[in-house]
Amino acid sequence: MDPQVQCKMRVKEALRPKSWSRAALVPRFQRLDPDWSTSPDVSRHPLSS
């Protein structure tokens, strides 16, 4: 699959109401695993802006 298409799908997933419960867990993971919180994926996460 084209990476750009994959990224768009992830954005749609993030905008879906059901995903907010999952997104709310992100800060916990960041506190537990500093290496994970500095990964490129997190910097692109919609909630980080």
C-alpha cells in the first residue's frame, strides 16, 4: 500500500470518535516509555498539536 494512502487512513482513524478512548492512553505510554514518546510516529500524532 502507498505510504501516503496509509497515512490518510490513519488520520481518518484518529478523527473517528471511537479512537479518542485509545488516544487518551497515549500520555500514559509516554510516561512509561520515554523512547516511545520520542518516536517519529508520536510527533505526527494529531493530538500533539
